[in-house]
Amino acid sequence: MFFDQDFEQLSTERPTGQQKDPEQVLHEVFGYETFRPLQGDIIREVVEGRDALVLMPTGGGKSLCYQVPALVRPGTAIVVSPLIALMQDQVAALRELGVRAAYLNSTMDFEQARATEYALTTGELDLLYCAPERLIQPRTIDLLHRVSISLFAIDEAHCVSQWGHDFRSDYLQLSMLAGQFPGIPRIALTATADERTRKEIAERLSLTGARHFVSGFDRPNIQYRISPKTNANKQLLSFINGEHEGDCGIVYCLSRNKVEATARMLADKGYNALPYHAGLSAEDRANHQERFLREDGIIIVATIAFGMGIDKPDVRFVAHLDLPKSLEAYYQETGRAGRDGKASTAWMVYGLQDVIKLRQMLEASQGTDHFKRIERQKLDAMLGLCEVTGCRRQVLLNYFGDQLEEPCGNCDTCQTPPETWDGTLAVQKALSCVYRTGQRFGVTYLIDVLRGSENERIIQSGHNQVSTYGIGTELSTNEWKSVFRQLVANGYLRADPEGYGALQLTEKCRPLLKGAESIQLRKDPVVKSESRGSKGRKPSGSEIRDQITDQAGWEALRACRKALAEQQGVPPYVIFHDATLFDMLERRPATLEELSEVNGVGAAKLEKYGEVFLETLASLN
């Protein structure tokens, strides 16, 4: 298993944190001086026995919102978590802090599960993580009725929403907690939910009376960049080589085959790249995820099956080689970068075929007309982010009801504002060509007609005789691709729902064809041979390294951390985050008391690792 629950090493005494206030617990257990915005208010709400619905961005500190109350209120906190890897990761981190935490999931054999249940019934646990499908079993409910429960925390609560991108049917039954355990506070948490989804979460989890805490969705340390797709592999390599050499990252692809091909391509170029998708064996998925968590410089190439709840703090980039289906999915996936608050990049390339493929998948789905209408709106919002000429961050935040008054200055459209051009005439030519050729052909064929190609297929079909043949020689093939991409993205053309990639006119294009409207199009940037990122931008992975004046000392502390992590069988960041090591190096503490003032060093870690790190620091002098 990822983490072996050894209850013999846990104290049977509840930490004295039960009688302390939340600020004391934060400092003594977690090693932090102050709560982040909203954390204190949320924690006091739950400590006082009231329900809460929390929306907080990835990396914003959601976990502390139930972990601190769990150590203040009497009894055991029950945490509903959707993924085995997530609960194992969090339990490992909590136990390193001296917190009595455990989990119940399908990886455990009978004896392990029985030992955990015994620890629960004898009051030896502060937090128990449990999968929703396990929690809703009658046997588990009966077990919980026999113990003292401090609170229920429902993590990744967007899984309850049928409009969400991670819908889990087991979450729908969690509303029964309100009836089964009246008087016990419940806190639902998610990083991603628009207003419709927030309302649905509250209704489906019987939290309509809960106070809502909505933190700002902005992740200012993440730079958002979206480019037209020309040669995805070449663009990805240029991006990583230029800005993220040696960094840890995630690359998302839509299909399993593309995941495998991209991982092989990166590996052939010398990168530690591993595939992750549902077609791999459970053993391979677990192994690849464990390497990603524990090793430096690993790049995971994955479908959306990877990443929910992953707590790795130093993911420096998230790259998309295919267009996500919604802004919720995009925000959730890009949010896995830069959880430590350091500069990171959300990079994506997308093209016309992405738009066509997603629209065809949507129309071919078995959903109701209402469902399809909502999904079209979500896809349109995603496309709007791709084609926007203003600040991307403002568009992204506005979607979630969060306002950014000024352009962010840290997205590609802010740093290099895109040019626009009057595309009215070109658009009329393109739309007319679709009509004149019978609305039966894809973009490549249409461009060939517009540019007057003499290929055999056009001649045989007689389309070298239509009025639009050869009238588009003023634009290059790539420029015409940009025109068609924007027409599809903005709803003037649609992909044939029957497939085959044929483009068809929509009612929206009528005013353009009649000359009653004009249209401004984005001018795609010229693709350079190698991109070093946006103007003035340093490779984000080097941010901490650039601040380090004692490189030998930094490497010594990292080596110490790695050795301890291997001994404990946990990822290095579970011992200490990079930010904590950096603070050590800056402060150079010489005593345990001085070390206790380092950000991120709590009482348990001070006792367990303090002397080892002090020896390492002393050896640097």
C-alpha cells in the first residue's frame, strides 16, 4: 500500500489541542503563525457546531478548514474523499505532524480494516478518511453511530453535481448524513463551482442552511497562456526546454492513445515522463503516481483521470494538448500547478479539430436537450477564454463570479496583446465557400477551394467551377485555418453532428453573409522557432533557485529531507515543503527554539526531525 497504517506508533492520548483555540493548534501542530483569508472564519463556524459550504482555490488551504476543527472539537472527524491516492497522501502528511489519522478504503485487507475500525471505536483517531461508497454502506453507518463524531467534511464536493466534470453518483447519497447524524456539523469543500453548481451542492447535500464562504478564485502565481495548435509535440518541447527544464509538470491529453504517444515522445527526448490513464493496470497507475509524488522532475502525461486532490506543492507547469470541455475542468486541472504559491505556468495549445471533436462528442451524447444546452454553454465559455483579446484572467474569474478590476499583467494577452483585423470580407468568402460546396466538406478541402488548388478531388467534384474557387489566395493556409477556427468557436459554423468533420452554416452567420454585420478576428501570433516564454519572463521553476545564495546549503537540506522521506516511506514534501527549507536556509537556526520559528515547523516535526536538520545546518558553517 502507499501508506501503512501502524497504530502501535500512535499515542492513545488525544493531543492537548482539544482544549486549545484554533490559533494554538495552527501554530503548534501545523507550524504556521496566522490563518489565510477566510480560514479563521470558516474554522470558527465549524468549531461552534455550524455547517459550512467552502469554495477556495486549489492551494488556498481548504484542508486546514476541517483539520483544525477536528483537533479542537471532541471526537473523530469523518472526511469523505473521492480518491484513494488523495486520502493516503493526506493521512501520511497528518501522521508526520503527530495527528492520529487513518483511512478506510478498498486497498486494505480485512485485518487492516478491522484495526482501523477498532482504533475508531476506542477513540484513538482524530480524523478518519473514507471513500463515499464505503461511507454509505449500512455497516459503516452503524459503526459511526457507536462512536463520538466531531464533524463530517465532504471534500471535492463538486463531485455531487451532475453539471460538474467529476460527477460521482455515490456523492448523491451523502445527504443522508443530515438525518442520520443531526447536530453534527458538516463542511463541504471544493475549488471549482460556478453559481449553478454551488446551488446544486447545497441542495443535494442538504446544506441549504449552511453559510457560504467563497474565497477569491484568483491564483496570481499562475501565468495563463493559450496558443494556436500548429505542431503540438514541437510546441510542447519548445515550452519545456525553454522554461521548465528539470521541473515537475503535468501534460493533459484527451485520449489514452495520445497520452501514451506523448509520454513516449518526451521519454525519447530524455525526460522522465510517465503515462497515466484508466487503461493502465491499477499497479502501474499507483506506481506512476507514487513516482510523481516522491521524485523530482517527473512529468506525468495523463487523461483527466489524474490529479484530483493531488497535494504535490511544486508542480511548476500544467500543459494541455487538447481543449478541456469546460472552464471548470480547465480551472481544476490548471490549479494543480503552483500549490506552493511560486510562479507556475498553465500552458495550452488548441486548434479547430479540438473544437469540432468536442462539439461532435456533445451532440452525439445521450443527454437530454437541457443537458446538451448547458454543456454547449460551458464549451462556449471555454472557447471564449481561448479567443479573448483582453485579459484571460479577468474572463476566467468572471465566469466564477469573481471580479478583477484591472488586467492581471500575468497572462499572454496582457503581456503580448493580440492584434485584431477586420475579417469581414475573408469571413464572407469562407462562409460562402461552405455554402457553394454543399456544406459537406471539412476545413482542409474548403481551404484548398479558396486558394485555388488543382488537386484531383476538387476537379472531379467540379468545385473548381464554383464562384469561391481561388478567391482566397491573399491568405495563407494557416491564416485560413485561423479564420475557420474562430468561426466555429464563435458559433458561425458548426461541425456536422453526424461526424466526418464537415462544416455547416448556422443561423448566426446570416447577417455576416448579407453584409449587415462586420467582424474583428484575432491575428494569430507568428510561430517562432523556439519560444522562451513571454517577454521578460524567467523560467518559473527557477524562482526559488534564483533566490538561493548558498547552493551547497540548499542541496544539503534537500538531501537531508530526501533521506528522511525514504526512511518514512513518504514523499519529500510531506517532511517539509521547499518554502520551509528556504526559510531554514535564510534564518540559519542554531537551536530547537529558533527552528520552531521557521514557517512550517510544528511541534511534532520539531521533535522528530529538529536535531537532524540542525546538524545539517551546523555542517554548513
